[in-house]
Amino acid sequence: MEASVYDQFAELERRHFWFRGRRKIFFDLLARELGPHAKDLEILEVGCGPGGMMEPLSEHGRVHGLDISLDAMRYCQRRGFPNVVTGSGMALPFADGCFDVVCLFDAIEHIPDDRKVLEEVHRVLKPGGVVFLSVPAYQFLYSQNDRLVHHQRRYTKGRMTRLLRETRFTPRKATYFNTFLFPLILPAVLMVKLKEKLVGLPRHQTNLSHEFNRGLNDLFAWFMGSERMLLRHMEFPFGHSLIAIART
């Protein structure tokens, strides 16, 4: 992939409400799980892409990245993240028990064998280590967007917690998120799926193809990010996406 494409995606990560909102939620929950003094940890992000999540992760320690794309690895290194390697999530090129935290931000749904990935994550985590996952929710929402970005599947809370337990993790939190906007998202996605079935869609149209004006984008980012205040104390029963936190 051309560097200019990664530049465009990195800018989208910085600006688009979906990325901004989820960062607020993820790093609030992760910080609360790790505790206020977690500043010297060994952290791995599987499926790091252009590295948009590596800087906030670095607040908790030394961050390593892994991506299947050689171009993604090189782009991260040019951005100042040297500890990035290419490899598969199903065969992590790291020694047993060498990480305190492993994060998979919207990554595991891209990998054919999710069980093998979690077995590998368990292997490279230290005893008591933390895995943080985010995934798209509900298979009935699977659409052209999922096919274009090579999603293998979408998840429910039950499916994810079972998978974690079967791979010897102890779930700490499993919750849907992007819930406040779900009443708007659900009919929009279903309408797109209907249009896709009846007349087809532009070949490269994804959920991020449409950008809102700055005021609405900022409002959506704030509204989505504000979910973190409730998620500190509860788990949401539905939403467009899902978070799971577990320990070895």
C-alpha cells in the first residue's frame, strides 16, 4: 500500500468521530483495569495498522506492534514506533510470557482462526496479564463494509466470553458500546443492506466513506465518547461494537 494511503487513514483516525469516540472509551477502561501506577509495562498491539493507537498505549509502557502488512510496519517505524514487526496473529513471533498487556483493537475479526489467536495471546502474556479486545457486533449486520475490510465474522457478547473462557482467560468485562448512537446506526445499516441487495452499492463504499460536517462530527465524537462514564460502572446490553477485557 502506498504511504499516501496510510497518511489518509492516519488522518481519518485523527478526525473521524468513530475513531475519536472509541479511543476515549478504550483508554479510559484500560487505564482503570491496569491501575493508576501502570507506567512501565510491556505492551503488544496485534494488528496495529498505521499505528494510531500506539501513542496512547505508550502512556502505560513500552509498546510493540505486529501487523501482517510489511507496509504498515514500515509506516509505523517512520512515525517513530520502532518496535513493530510483521507476522500473523496465529503465530506470534514472541517468547512465552513476555507481555503484560496485549490489545487487539478491531483486529481479531480479520483473522480466520480466532481461537488460535487467543491461544497465542495467552502464551505470550505473563501470569495475570491483560488482553483487551474490540470487535464488531451482531452477525446480522454483516454487510459490504465487512467484506471490503476482510472481516471473517461479527460477535455477540456470549460468543466472545465463551471463546475467552475456552482459551483459559478469565473475563473481567464484556460490554457492547457505540450504544448511544445505535438507534441511528441500526436503521441506516439495514437500509444500506437492503439497497445492496436490490440495486447494489458503489464498489468501495464503507461505513467510513461518508464524512459529516465538523460540528456534527464533533457532536457524535463527544456523544460516543461519553459512554465511558457509564461503562466504568456497568455493561451495556446492546451496541454496534463490543469490548472484552480478560486476564490470564
